[in-house]
Amino acid sequence: MAHPREGWQGHGLPRRTFLKAATALGGLAAGGAGALTGCASDLAGAGTIPLPRPEHPVTWPVVAGNGPIKAGLTAERDATLQIYTWEAYINQACVNAFAKKYKCKAEITTFNTMDEAMSKLRSGLSFDLLIGATVDVLGQLIEGQLVQPLNHSYLANIDQAWPDFTNPFYDQHWQYTVPYTIYTTGISWRKDLVHENPYTMKNPWAMPWQAKYKGRVAILDDYREGISLGLMKNGIYNLNTTDYRQIGLARESLQELSGLVNVRIDNTDYTEVPTGDTWIHTAWSGDMAAAASYMPKGVPVDVVGYWFPTDGKGPVANDTNVILKSASNPVLAHMFLNYVLDLPNVLENISFNGYMQPANGVTPQVLVKEQILPPSLLSTIVLPSYFRRGVSELQLPVGADALWQQAWLVVSNGI
Amino acid sequence: MTATNATASSSPAVAAAAAPARTRRLLRGNPWRHPWFLEGFTWLYLIWSLVPIAIAVLFSFNNGKSQAAWQGFSWRWYVGDPVNSVLHNPQLHAAVIQTVRLSVLTTVIAVPLGVAFALGINRWRGPVPATFNFVMILSYVVPELIFGVSMFFVFTTLFSTVHLGTTAEVLGLITWNVSWPAIVVQARLVTLGRQYEEAAADLGANQFQVIRRVMLPLLAPAIFASAVLVFSGVIDDFVIVDLLSSSAGNTPMSVIIYSTQHGGNGGPALNALGSIMLAMSLIIVIIGYVGYRLLTRGERGSGLAALTTIAGEGSPAAPVPLPLSRTKPSDS
Amino acid sequence: MRNRSGNKGKNAFWVALAAPGIIWLAILFIVPFYAVLSIAMGKLNQLFEAPVAVWNPASWSSSNVINVWRDLFGSASFAGPILLRTIVYVAVASLLCLLIGYPAAYFVARFAGRRKGLFLVLLIAPFWISYMMRMLAWIDLLSTGGYVNKALGWLGISPVNWLGGSSTTVILGLVYGYIPYLIMVLYAGLDRIEPALIEAGRDLGLGRTRTFVHVTLPLSRQAILTGLLITVLPMLGDYYTNQMLSGAASTSMIGNLIQGQLGTPGLEGQGAVLSLMLLLVLLIPMAYYVIATNREAAR
């Protein structure tokens, strides 16, 4: 299916990767005071960073030395807006258009994993904007004074986003963040190669556990998504569990999966399922939304399906955009955030990276009409009800996080 | 190889070998005939090695966005496409420039450093050189990831005046690649033995002359091979450079290809990048080779025996007027 | 072998040659290496889940080592099969590299004649197009509808699922990735073998095979040794091949485990420990190489 938006280049590395390839920094930079020479006395537990939950929303403090910029300032002149974001996450054409309109230059620097970004930011690299900050690192960003609070007077277009985001649980009164993408995690499958239909299965999350599809099953390479799959297969929907027994159960199920189907672990769902190399793949909604561009010649996009529980009880998440404290062009940065919240730019970015955004103007009808989404993949759309009801994978206390990490390490390097 | 040799050693050749073997046989048993089997084998290997490259280059000229389905010929990914071609996408062409910068700087520093190290270590006996020889090999053996991580750590905490960026990248790349010339040249030195130096010293050459007129030409293939290895090591490196980069301006092609392709599909623009890399490297090799031939034109005339040039013109068996006789097997 | 003019002045010359390299290594390799050690023996900053380097050996903490040891040898250990698998893959891949690479290098070094330049360029070409692009081209070729399966189809063989987590694919991928290095090193070494020596062998009545076995092979020993050093040791730390060509947990190598740990907040210390353990193991072949090289040099 031809894409009307010609500048569309195709995805790069999918974004939801906490545990990822080569660039392995793991926060080695000594961020904050005295993390270098044996100040191991700052073994403060994550109890000092509040853990946002839908039922325990968090209002971040605004510290004296780190206040928002004043209102009514003019944009910086002869500036180069420095954007730090995931690979292929924001449309270059959109950025170029902004640069032209506001008479500045714009430079995009990319990172491969959130971990890498955090390490580099803590080591002192400075940019204006961080596009695509995941919710679970907001605590580190804010408490580590790496981001600055927003001045809402520049961000009128927030009205175009869902009202939830003027007071999200992870950042009450949207002091530091505006929303960017929103997505779900479900199961994508080839309808022509797989007989089962997850919509009619009793336990759809158990769909990958079928020996007859040996060699054709894959799961996402992400420790939260992986262990969560194991949890949900066993009927556990607390995706932030700290119970070692539940985590152990999930791990065992995943090891069983590995033995059953020789499961592959990667993030290339959006090419593998369209080409038929993999028949069942746990997937992110944004990846599958773009399936049409990856279908081989002659194969219609309808053969690709994406399932998400109809009652909304599955992983939902959203990314945010923040302005870094070290920004040399904070006014332009605010204007850029405002610019990408505007509907035409929202649609342009959606068509570029495939990921939906929580804007009021983004409805299934609009997406189909603009040919951004084929009708067969409407299930990749995230409804406000999903967001409100959905279970989310959020920041864990350090001890529990270690359990999850360790379990995933065993699974991904297993038998 | 053994198959051919086996046939060579079968009936006629066995008889031939038994007899006084000054006469050449032109039968199947001729041990001097051209080794067709070996050549065929080599060509098979080359095809296996190069077909994916040919495909990658081919698809850089693809008219569509696919990297697998041919959709017609076009220059769009190089110059045509106004947003995403290498020419127009600032990220991509900054990457090309950075790759050139990094590879030239690193090769120019690492190769002399490594060659000097190999020469010095080879002659200087003692615990210090032995230890550092070991350290040099260790630097080769260390997994690149942990090396890169340690570099990142060091440049952001200990040596933080050298913050992340091109300088850090170059320093890291040199350290990572200096083991190529050190190991390869040293291996060749070992095989060479001391006969040439000693012969030259007998003729009155001082140490500088020995190095310049005798050792370096003898080591030319090893130096060349290690320069190739360093150059390509830098062009292809994405682990160290990714860790040490600080902005789009110092991100080379390898990291861009890695970042976008790792997920599976960055489009033919990346094939275009890869092809540019290939073309650049070929050009640099050709320039280097031509330069080398021009520079050593004088010496070649003097007929140093084992001056094996890479074009194979001076064959190792060329006779030599000097006392640097080529056959002293008992001395090596 | 004594230096003919053995006075201190001459020795200083060689010291001066080696000095820049030594100083460079000291600052930019030994220091970072010590940093790795400090991280491996260090503590954890719980706030950022980041490792904290402990520079003073007196305050080193062994918690990371204990954790890794437990992963390897404890009751809930899981890393044993990975080690075994890695060793098997690398052994098979190295053998294949040698079996394929030696003939090719030998041919080009000795028989290419006037076409040597052409062959060299062709041998070198893989180095200069990104390793990733080559791997991606292979993934394309090996995919279910790719040309390899199509070619098999012409021969009447049913398509193979090359990329579904197969150890064969990973091994072949390792061979493909590392063989150019082996060939270059072998070429540099084989190029030097005096044809006169081979002639001498023939003159003495040895047939082709026996000339090869008794003359060429021993002379190429150093080259093979260096070539194996250059290939085997990095192969043991490789993670990328498995990640690209398989991705299955059942084919993961020790490099994947290390990379996983280094990329996980909180586990970097353990990743550092595992890397150091890998290095300790690699010390043995390294030591052998150095000893063999010194022995060769002393001959």
C-alpha cells in the first residue's frame, strides 16, 4: 500500500528497549555528587525517589535553583536546537519545517537505549530537548536535576492532547513533561500461517506456547515486557510485582517457552511478521501499525494481525518530552514542544514512526482516512479507556528491579 | 588442497620422485603446474565473501524503499531524495565526514605507533618490554564492549578534560587498534629473523639506515596488512565510537548504520552509506599503493631481495646482486 | 643471538622506538583496565542503580564476584551451558576458518603472480563495507523467501529455517565475520616463505603433499598461530553474530551474557567481573602465543 507521505523512511530501532544491544553504559558516569570515589554511602534506597503509580500519583518538587523560564520571551537567534531522541523517532521533515519557521537550525542526536541516554546525560552532555523520555526514568531525571520545569504559557497546544495529560499520575500538574507517543503491547501474528485466533482463545497470552510453531515464535527483547508476558500468561496482572515467587513463576514459564519453541528474542517484529519469518511475535502497537510498509510484494497487509485484550487489561505506556536543564535554547525548546503537539505535526510523526499519540484529533477514522493505518490494524490504536484502565510497567524499587533483571538474564541466555 | 596433492603423489609422481628429480615432469604429476584446484577454491571463497557486498551495493541504487525487492535503478539515495539522501540528510553526510576524519587520524597515528612498538619490543630484552608486549596482546583480546565501557568511564570521570567527542573517539580507537600493527609486524619480524639486519650492519649501515632501508621494506606487506586492518577496524567500529560520541556531529557512518539497521530496516540510504564507505576505502587503498610505489621507486631499483611489493611484481625469488643472499635456511 | 655492536647506546635506540607505545598503553589501556577492576570490585549506587568504582584495593567488595560465581557454579547456576556452547561454536568456527582461509591465503601469497594485486583487493573488500551491512545482506539472503532457500529449491531441497535460532547459522556467521582477518594475517606470514626452500624440498624428492607437510606447514606455524590468536580470542567475546543471526536463548554465547549484564542498570559490576574472568581464561592461550613467539624469535 503506497504511503502518501513520501518522506517516510521507515523505522529504526524500536524504542521500548531497556535491555538492549551493544551500547552498554549502564549508568557508569558519575552523576550527582560523589558517586565516584566510594561514596557508597549514598546507598539510599529508591525510597527517596517516589515511585509514581496510577493509584499513587506524584507531584515532583520544583527546586529553587531550577525554575522554569519566564513567560513572554522571544526565541533565541541564530540558534541550533539540539534534540536528543531515539533513532528514527521524530520526523526529520517535521524538524526541518520547524527550523525554517522559527529561523533556526536543528540538530538531532540519537541514542539506542534509555540507559545510554541517561549515562550520557549524567556525564554532562548537554542538549535542549529529550524527546521520548520513558516514564520510569522521570524520577532519575528530575531528582538528578537533569530537566527543567516547563512554562505552560508557551505550550498552548496541550489542549489538543487528552485531558489526562495535564495531570498525569507520573507528573501531576504536568510540571516537567508533555506527552509524545502512546502504545500498547500485544501479540502480532500471521493470520494465514497460524490457525489460532487470539480473540477467541481462552488464554490469548499463552498463544506463543505452542510446540507446533517451533522456530517461528519470538518475543520482545525487553526485560519488563518479557517477564510481564510470563506473568500475564499465568493470570497475574500486577506488572510491577515485587513478589519473588511470581517473578520466578514467570521466569519458569518463559524457560518452558524457550524449550518448547526455541523462542527468539528480538525487537524486529515489524519486519519479521510481515515477511513471514516469524509467525507469532509479542509486539508493540506502533511497530505493527507500520506493517504495511514492510510487506513483501504481492502479500496484502490484511494477513498481519495485532491483538490487544478487548477489556484493555494489557500493558499500556506512553513516552514524554522534556526540556533538559542544560538547554541553551529553552525558549525555542518550548516552542518546539508546542509545535509537535499541533495536530498536523502529530499526524506527520505518527506516519513516520507508526506510534500513536494521545491527541484528541487522532481517531481511528482520521488515521484510516489519512491512510496512516490500514483498517485491518485498527487494533493498534490506543483508546483513552485503555490508558485509564490498562496496566502499566512502571518504575520498580531497586530490589525488585534486580529480581526482574536477573530473571530476564536467565531467560535470555538460558538453556 | 590435499586432493590435488594426492593425485600428484599418485602413480606417475611417485615414480618421478623416486628417481633423481632434476627433470621437470609435464605429466599430471608435475609439481610445478598451476594449482587449478587452489585457484578455484579461492574464487569460490571470494564469491561467498563478496556476494552479500554486491547485493548491498546493488540495493543502494534501488528506486524504492526496499532493501530486498528490486524496484528499479535510481540515484535517489545518494543525491536525489531531498530529505533522506546522503547528500541532503545532514545526519548522513556529517557521518561520512566523521568516518573519514576518524579513520585517517587513527590510521596515521596507530600504524607508526604500533610498528615502532613492534620493532622496539622485538630487540629490547627484559621484563619491561615483555610485560608490555603482553599488555599489547591483552589489549587485543579484551572484548570490545568492556573496553569501550572502560573508556567511557575514564573519559567522563578520570580524564574528564577530554570529554566525549571526536578527541575521545580518536584516542579510544587508536588504543583499540594499535595492537594490529604491533602483533602483525612482530609476527613477521619473528619469521624474518636477524639475518638482514646483521648483514646490513656488516656493510656499515647504522641503525637508522637499517630500519629505513632494510627492515621497513621487508616489513612492507605486514605494515600494509596492518594498515588495512586498522583502517577497516575504524570504519566498521560502532561499539567504542557509539559510547564516546557526544552529538550528531561526531557520529560516524558505522554508528548510524548500526542504530538504524539494528532494528532491521533503515532503507537503501544506509546501503548508500555503506557503498560510499567501500568506495572511499578502495580509493584510499589505491592512493596509498600508488604513493608507496612512487616513494619506493628508488629503492626498488637497488634490488633488495625480499622487497615483496603487493602487486607481486617483485617476486620473492628475484635474484639479488648484494650479499643479502636469500637462502640461509639454517640461519633463521 | 647477540647484537653485534652490543653497547648501551644501541639498546637505547630500541627503547626509544618502543617507548611511545608503552606510554600510550600505560595511560590509555592500563588505567581503564584498572577502572574495570574497580567497578568489578566496587559497590552499587542504589539511587541511580549505577556502579560505583572503588579505587582503593583495601575497600574492594566481593559481592559482584560472589553473584557471578553463583550464576556460574551455584545451585541455581545457568551459565554453564553457555560456556560450553561458546567453546564449541568457537572451536568449530575457527577450524572452518583455517580450513577455508589457509588455502586461499596460500594461493594468493604464492601463486597469484601478476594478479596478486587483484586478489588482494578482493580479499580486502569485506573489510571496507560495514560488517553490519554484510550481515544484513546475509539475513536477507537467508530469510524464508530469500535467495539461499530459492537456490535450494532449484536443487529440490525444501526451504530451511536458517534464522530460526540455528547454531549452524551462528557458526557460519562467525566464520564469515572473522575469516577475512585470518586470511590477511596468514597472507602476511605466508608471503615470506622462501620459494627456494620449497624448491629444495622438491629437489630432495618430496612430492607436493610432503613438501607441504614438511616444509611449508612448519614455516607457516607462526602465521597460523598469529592468525588463530587474532580470530579465536575475539570470537569468544562475540555477541553480535548470535544477536543478528539467531536471537534465540538456546544459541546465546558468553558475549551475550556479558553484554546483557553491562546493559542492565545494577548489573554492570557483574558484567565487569565476567569479562575479567573471560580474560583470565584467555590468558592461557595468550601466554602460549607469547612463549611460542619468543621461542621462534630465539631460533
